[in-house]
Amino acid sequence: MLVILIAAAGEIAAQKAAPKAPTKGATYSDTAGKRIFGARCAGCHGLDGRGGERAPNIVTRAEVRKMSDAQLARVIANGIPDFGMPAFRLIGPNQINTVVRYLRVLQGRGSSAEFAGDAKRGKAVFFGKGECSSCHMVSGQGGFVGPDLSSFGQSLTPTDIRSAITEVKRSSTGVKTATATTRAGQKITGVVRNEDNFSMQLQDADGRFHFLAKSELREINYEQGPAMPPDYGQRLTSAELDDLVKFLHTLTQQTKSDTEIGEEE
């Protein structure tokens, strides 16, 4: 129902009457939203909202994600005829608002009450038992080996986040690490950030960068493995996984500092 030219959508929608945005905190049914989305939107945007041959991705596209609920409701109600999107005002404001809320769920921005878990406990798992922070950083805290996860859940649903944690393929190729031994016997271990025939750049666990000339090295031992351990489904309990997912998802919903995450659920 949405197309890429969001600016055009705003101009067209502003000229027509439209339903109000969903009331904050209003209850709705994910099942109903999924049903309506499947019947009205999926034919063009796909069941997951990530686009198809006839319409763009409305889940991860920044222009769509930045729109307010009221703007989304107006576009759905009025359509964008110049770009092939029909108006859906006849389905009524309640169903339109239900679609908006379901789209937010697909975008990974549904209410934090919509799934199990506790973000405060999840933070403890991230920095404790899960050892996630030994490789990953959130809100400026953690390791440097893996990618920063501060906005990891931005375009993912809680189910997507959980799958990313528990369904790591053992054969997947992750970051490449190396231990370089200098001619003086010093060993430097870190993630290979850059390398050519004459030099290499390693980033160690403390985040420090080491620029090394290969002519000054005695040997280089490489290690390449999974992007993350493949056993989190066994290492963490189901409740701990729920908490961890909630923490990562909540990071994308709040602009507070990391120390405040989970304090106001």
C-alpha cells in the first residue's frame, strides 16, 4: 500500500481527509492485523512487508519507518493514485489503524508489552552469562570484535532477533582473527580489520588498533569461525533468551542512556 516516494505521499494525503492515528496504548489484535495485511497489502508488499515486484519494502525502508502513525494512516486511507497505490478508506479507520499497528510489529517497533521477557534482566544476560559484551557493544559499552548491536533490532521482529541468536550456522564464516608474532616475540591478537601484502591492521579486545608491517613479523596465525557461538539455545534458558531479546529490542525503542534501559517498562 505504500510506495517509495514518501514526499509525494505526504502531499497527496495532506489534501484529503484521513482517520486519526491509533491512540497510544490502544489494544489491538496481531491476528487481525496479520489477516488484514495479508488480504490488502501482501499482494504487493509481500507477507513480511519487505517488498516485491509491485511495491517497495515498507519494513526496513528509512522513509517509511520515520513516518508517524498518523501519516501512515493517511497514506493507507487515501492511497497514492499517481504511483499505483489505491485508497483503502472504505475499510474504515479501525482496520486502517490495525494495519498501522501490525506494520509497526513487522518493523520491530511494537509495544514492549507484546512479547515476553524483561529488558533489565536481559541487560544482565548480555553483560553476564551470555557473554555477548565480550564481542559486541551496545550504547558505547562492550567489545569490539563483533558488530555494534545498539540498533540491531531496528528492522527485526522479536522472533527475528531470537532466531539470529539461536540459529547460528556452524559452517557460517564470521570475523577473521589473527595472532601476529613479532620478531621480538611479542604476540598481538585481534580482529583483522585491514590487510594487504605488506601490512595488516588488528583491533584487539580493548579496541586498540595495531598497524603491523609484515616484514617485522615472525609469523601470523589466522583463525576463522562462526560469527558467534552456535549453542545459545542450550547455553541460555528460554526465559533468559526472552529477556535478552527484550533488551535488544528495547534498545531501538528508547533514546535513553544504556543505564536506563529496562527501568521504565
